[in-house]
Amino acid sequence: MAPSAAIKHDPALALWAAWHRAQHTSLVLCRVQQRLETRIICNTGIQALTRGEMKKQPMPVIAPDGVQYAVAREAEVLAMTEALKLQDALPEVPALSLAGILAKLEVIVGADRDIGDPTDFPWPHIASVLRDLKAIAGDLQPCELDRFTTRADITRHLQQAAQLVDSVEAEQAAEHIRQTAKSFAETSVLPNPAEKPAEF
């Protein structure tokens, strides 16, 4: 049976493929976020001394508010959350083949990277069982990820993240306006007419 046909017939293999895709997307988004972070750090717009003369560093495209960075960071979180949801669904998904069991173990062992100490029980033991099963049944076919699908996933997460960042910024702006109005109202209280001192 071809790998794509096996994935369609075994829910565990389909989950493994979706998890692998979400992991890959979050890794790509992590790299995007790190590049933007580096640009922010390296390109501050602060004057620098070069061979005895002052030079103005160019302002970065993403400074001063770092909106692109915030969107990329949030998109990475969304992709990782998708992978974690797939991991959480693993116990409810049946494996209908030995390859499905291998796929489930691949997800479990792959998830140990997020655990504080992957050398503690049961992680090395589970990895050992996975190695034994692969020795007996053979390895899973590589999960094929094409650029078109990866780009579509990245675009989807970036759009969701941009909407989230926009709504957070709008809420922060509205809160700032509320606080400014409240502060202005408190500092500019006019005396009541009854409290005016009597004129002589």
C-alpha cells in the first residue's frame, strides 16, 4: 500500500502526518521570528561611533513597534498549539496497522523534546520500544512535506496571528483612551455651584 493510501486508511498515520506537518511549520515560523528578532536587535537606529565619526544606524523596517515580530511570534505559538492539540488527541485515535502503532510512538518520542528531562523514565524506554518495532516491522515512510503546503500553513498562521495582534493592539488603544479620559475627568473636576465661596 502506498504511503498516502495507508495514511488515508489508518487514523494514527493521518494524525502522525498532520503532527509532523505542524511541527515543521512551527520550526519554520520559529526561524522567521528569530530572523526578525535579530534584525530588531542589530538595527536599533541608535547612533554608532565608526572610526572616530558618528554614524546614524538605519531604522529597521519593523521598528519601532515590532509588529511583524509580534505576528511571527504569535504565528509560531499557533503552529505549536496545533501540534500540541494533535499530541493530546493521540490516545483517542486508533492505530489500525503496525505502521499506525509506529506512528503513534513517533509522535510520543518526538514530543519528548518539550519535556524537561527526556532521559527520565519512561522516555528512553519508549524510544527503545520504537527502535525494536522498527527493527522488526521496518521504518515509516518519510513524511513528505511540499513547499506549497508549508507556505499555505505558514500563511494561515500568520493571518490568524495578525488578526490576533491587531485585536490586542486595538484593545490596548481603547484601554489607553479610557484611562486617559478617566485621568482627565479626575484632574479637571469643577467645583459644584453650592461649594463656591460666598462673595462679599
